[in-house]
Amino acid sequence: METKEFEFKGFAMNGFLALFIEFAILGLGVAGLVLSELSPIMLVLSIIVLMLAVIIWPIGFRKLEPNEAMVMIFFGKYRGTFTQTGFHWVNPFMTSKKVSLRARNLNPDNIKVNDKTGNPIMIGQILVWRLKDTYKAMFEIDSQTMAGGAAGNTATVSVSNRMRAFESFIQVQSDAALREVAGMYAYDENEAEADELTLRSGGKEINEVLLSKLNERLAMSGLEVLEARINYLAYSPEIAAVMLRRQQAAAIISAREKIVEGAVSMVRMALDKLKAEGVVELDEERKAAMVSNLMVVLCADESAQPVVNTGSLY
């Protein structure tokens, strides 16, 4: 969606120069009061000049720090975004709404979602965001109501309240995006197909998908997420114990496979060595018995207790 934002093109001058002009106008007003005895018209003009210098003129002073901006409105019409840092004077009849363009962190609470296979999991994220488009942020979403202007007077809303309103909007959208991304992938490899990306193994790829989904949702609001990453991932408490036992079983099976593979290799090497060096001649039955004994010794969880045969081989 294209933006309607543009730089402020109204009249603005250096604030210190405007301050000097105010003092000059104030001096003219005081001089007019001194000379007002000469003419009633002079008295009226002096009062008007003093009102201009004391009441109206000071309203036009504006101060901006780096990475701040002011959305300028003239009787309800958007007149641009003022971004010049420093002390300035603008039309006092313009309303300004100050916002911050600095990057901010957001660490929402962990949420419970279902992964691709339907398992309930707890997942959390951390975001770095900033305001990118002031027009969309101020006028495409109802940030003024969320910021809580007093009796509908949005000019009284502080910068912090306005930024908290943006943060609240991001939090809702980030929860929705995180639920969508979590539902696209399985929790781990035990539930996924071969070579399929999972939440646990995805890492950078999952974070990139999450960032893309977030910025798609926030495009209309003028807010931009600079970085998004999953910082918490676990099974939901109601199934955590069961899943832990399943992971333990999978680990035991994997370890047994390695042990058996190594034991078979060692038995084969022993038989080949005995045959090659002519240590002993074994028939098939004795080979089977030897293989059985070696496999028991090599695959047992506890150390084997040897039994010494002092009789004949047979």
C-alpha cells in the first residue's frame, strides 16, 4: 500500500530567530502602551501586539531531537512530517503530534500454540521494531484512541503513550504471526518427515519466515520489524513428561544402534583375525556360540563376569 507521507513544506524558521522577533514584538507592544495616551487606537493596537507576542507567538516553538518526527496538521488536514532536528518555529495554528523513530525492543509473553502435527507447545519471541511511515502509523490505524487521549483530545497524548499504542498493535499482530509460523512446522525431527524443516532445527530459516510474516501484517500500519527471533521453545506442560520419555527412548535406541553396529564390526574382526593367523579352527556351531558370547559381552549394560573353561574345547 502506497504512503501519503511527505516532508513538511510549510513555513518554518530558526527558533532563536523567532525568539528574537518575539522580544522585538513585545518591545513594540510595551512602547505602544507608553504612547497610548496620544491615541485610543494606539492602545488597542498595543494590546493586540502584546497578545500576539505573549499568547499566540510562543505556541509556534517546536524542538526535535535526533530520530524524532512531528506529524503536522492544519485544522484537520495533513501538512507533512517535520523531521528537522533542533529548535524551530512554525505556524502556531498547526497541531503537531510527536513520535519517535528510534528502534525499540519488544519481548511478548510466551504463548501456547499447536505445531504442524497438533502437539501443544509453548513458544516465545523477541522483536526489534521501529516506526517507518508516520502517516500510516497516525492515520491508517486508530493509534490515537489506543493511546488514550483525554476526552478525545488527541493533542494531549504524550509521545510515550503514543509509542505504547504502537507497541500494543505490534504485540497483537506478532502473536498472530507467531501462531501462523508455529503451525507451519513440526516441533522436532521425531514428528517431521525426512529432511523437513522443524521449529527446533530451523533456526535462522524459521526466524526469517517469522520476520517476513510480521512485516506483511504490519505493512498497513507504517511499523517495521527489524529483527525477529524465537527465544523460547518447549512442549506444553501437559505433554512435556510424555514427550521427554519419548525423547529418552529415541536416544536409547540410537545409542543401542551404535553399540550393536560397533559390536558386529568387532566380532567380524575377531573371527577374521583368528582365521587369518590360524589360532584355532572353529566349525559353524562354535562360531555361532562365540558370536553370541561376544555380542552379549559387548552389548551388555554391565561388565561381563568371565567363566574360565579348564576342560576340553568340546
